Amino acid sequence: MTSDSLKSKSPKILHVVISMVVGGAERLVYDMVRYPAFSENKPLVCCMDAVGELGDKLIKEGYKVYCKGRHPGLDLEMISWLRDIIKRERIDVVHAHQYSPLFYAVPAALLAGRVKLVYTEHGRFYPERKSWKRTLFNPLLAMGVDHLVSISEATAKAMATYDNLPYRRIRVIHNGIDCSKMNQVVDKKAKRQELGLSETCRIIGTAARLNSIKNIQMMLRILQLVLKHVPDTCLVIAGQGEEEERLKAAAHELGIFDRVKFIGLRFDLPEIYHLFDVFLLTSLSEGISVTLLESMACSVPSVVTNVGGNREVVVEEETGFMVQVDDDQSMAKRVCELLFDVDSHAQMGFSARERVAKEFSMIGMMVKYISLYE
């Protein structure tokens, strides 16, 4: 099935999200909206809370992005707001991303005339907790959903265990990325200068929303240990979030602030990945990290925590390493191994790129979603 054959019959899709503030799920939605197969029938986006940076980009590119600004607590106005958009825009498929959008999208879709509904769960909270409300209500909610989707097998199991959604109906569709965008020619010397990095330092890095579930504190402790063996090492952290000031304070307390670069929200990550020697992911919980896939597509080996979907992406000792959460010594050891062993580093990087191209491509992901839409 080619993109050209799909253009003429592509359904009208409405993506419902909490916001389009930059994050893994939001970046995925951004790419799905812009997928070439829908160029003749552009998808729309409804943001419940805020438009965000990616929403602004879509608007500038000519896409319709609605935003309501949800009231605190139960906002029943959200249902009629979504219903009216579905009817006015003649939507064929509503695609709800995350649980809150699902909660409002199901009744809205029913009231609009029972359009098709797809629900994708992108990640989980930490720690997981059961809710009696979800246990009772979710089987009924699921009856209004045509397709339940999880981005990883680990997330699918959590949806069944904690959300009481029917496991037999959950389809796993792994996140995918456009690998061609990762293979850029980069002037590494100029990029280092732009980021304030020396020409010789080794670079370990990450790109993530700076919140507690990403466990960036562990990353700072890893750098402190790595510096004992590889003194000319820097940690580059791309992203923004509520933890930023606390993380900067922690870096000062550990005496490593001059070796950490907080570079904020970036739209040039494919160039930055090419500077990394090692990609780090220290999450307490993870679905399928888009930034992990992107770094792998740039031939960067990774050291990640052994949680959630990380197990479905990283092949141990082939594309990278997995360690237990907060096992600082093991992670630091693996990072140092990659920094010291040039041959192993190169082979893992090559294997990482090949794995993403084969198993986690945007085309592969979208063919599966398009089959659900139709």
C-alpha cells in the first residue's frame, strides 16, 4: 500500500490531545498529522488544554488546530465542544491520544453520529495505581471505542491490569520515526561551538521532558561517576519542564554544573544526536521513547533503564545496555565501556540504526494506523 494510493480515499481524521506542548506523544501526533498520505484531506487537532509549540507550528503550516482550555475537574462542556467540531468538520475518524481525551471523545463521537474512534495509550504514570472509578467505568467506555492501541506490550499489559480495559482487544503498534530526517550532514565543530562544547569532550546526552518520571537526577549522578574515569565528559540535556530549576540546583550540589549543558527546547535534535557518544534514558516508566528511537537512527548506542517499552527497543549488548532503575554504578560502568571501546561503540551504533529502520519506521507505523482508520 503506497501513500499515493491512499491519498484519494483517506478519511477525515481528528486527533484529540491534552495539548501540543513538546513531548514524545505530541511529536508523534505532529508527524502523524503531516503524513503525506493525508495531504489531500488534512487531519485536524483538538487540544483540550493548550496549543503548545507544536500546535503553533501546525497552524503556521496551514493545519486547523482547535483549543478549548479545559476547566478544572469534570468539564462536561468539552463533550459538546468536541461533538460540534466533529459534525461541522465532517470527521470520519476521531483519534484520542491518552486517557483524558478518550474520556471526552467517546460520548462526543456517539453524539455526533457514531464516527469511528481510535484510542492510543502512549505511556503510564509512576507508580501505577488502580482506581475503582476506572475499574467500573472503563469496560463501558471501551464499548464506544473501535480500536484500542498501545505503543508497547508493557503498556498494553498495564492498560489491562490497572485500567481494566480488555487485553484481547488491545493492539500494539510501536512508535515509528522518519529515519531519513535523522541522516543529516552535520558540521560537528560548528554545532559544538553553538552549544558551548569543546572540540574534544566526550558527550553523553538525552532529550526528554524535564519531569520526575524521567528521573534525570540519576543522570546527574551518572555523570559524576563517569567523570572519575573520563574527566573530559559533558552531559547535554535537551528539553524543558517543571524540574529544570531543581535539576540545575542538584548539578551545583554535585559539583558538576560546569559539565552539564541544559540546552532547553530544541527543534534541531537530529543534528545534536550526531554529537552524542552515548544516549541516556533513566526513566522510572517508559512507553516507546521517540527520542531513543531518533538517537538510535543516528547511530548512537544507548544505556537505558530496564523499564516498560525500553525492553522492546534496546537489544542488550547489541544496540545498547539496560540497567535497573537507580543502579548508578552499573549505568556508569556501561557508559564508560562505550566511551573507551571504540569498536564496540561503532558496532552498536550501526546495529541500533538498522534496528530502528527495520522495526520502528514511520511508514511501518502509519500503514498499521491507516488500516484501522479505514
